[in-house]
Amino acid sequence: MEPYKSILQNIERYVTLSDDEKKKLIAIIRTTKIKKRQFIDQPGYVCQYRNYVVQGTFRSYFIDSEGKEHTVQIAIEDWFVSDFYSYITRTPATLFVEAIEDSTIFQMTYDDIEGLCKEIHGLSEYFRISTERAFAFSRKRALSNLSMTAEERYKEVLDRYPTIVRRVPQKVIASYLGMTPEFMSKIRKNLSSKS
């Protein structure tokens, strides 16, 4: 079970699984190596996997009618990343999910997870909790975008996710925060002159 230690620890933050239940979960996991700039989801195709990041970094984004990219999620180790709307509704994806670094992910199909969740209450509970937490975070982010200044949003990401700020290109962070890289650069200069 050692290769699956990270995902099992993630699950055990919320629920307890028996050794037999852990073995059943491990049996449905596919370990996949992803190269930098490779896509794991693309618009037009139904998202087949719930992807857990073992090692590496990803971003989810869409391209608007003017060709501008809008990053909606950045994911690092111990986070899930997919076009979750496509995954849950079984409809074509609207997001690109791209590796920012060479990465390793655990992939689990929708049907495999649904089957196991019917059999293992703890696993069903875990995915319910993780989905609720993702929804709550998404709601908080939407409110932050409406109520906080650009500088406050940048400081929040800087304080909460210093690892992301160090590993992810500035243009991706700017896109995530809804600003241009040039504007974010001005914010960074302002903050460094204050300290």
C-alpha cells in the first residue's frame, strides 16, 4: 500500500477504511505519468477520470470567444483535478486540464468510483465531503473575486499557497486572479516596496 500512501492519508482525514476496503480502492487506481503541457481533459470530450495529483502541478482553464485564457483551478500534490462538471454530469468538458510540470496522477473512472461507493459507505462519505469542500471553496473564491481588491486577492493566494506562487508561472496566477500579468507585476512591486 506504500505507493498509495498519499491518497489513503488524504481519505483518512475524513473517514476510516478497513484494509480490505483500501485494497478494493487501490485495485481501481491507474497510475499515469503526464508530461509538461500534456492535457488530461479537453473541451468536447467527456471527462473520464477523477484525477488525484501524486506529484506535479496542473491548471484548469477555458478560452473565451476572444481567445483569452481564464484559469479556474490550479492543483498541486494531494489535490484532485478534472473538469468536474463534465465528470459528474457525464457531458462534454468545457475546460482544458493541463500539466504545468511533468507529473504523476492516480486516475479513477466514474463507473469504478460509483460502483465502489455503493459498496463502501466510508468511500461514499469521503467523496461527498471532498465534493462539498470543493463547492464551498469555489463559492468562497467567487465571493473573493467580487468583494476583494486585486491586491487583496493576490496577497490571499500568496499567504495561503506560497508553494503555488513559487512553482506556477506568473501568467497562470494572474489568469487565476482575473488580471493581466502586467497588472499583477505592478501589485508585486507595490507590495515589495511596502515591506
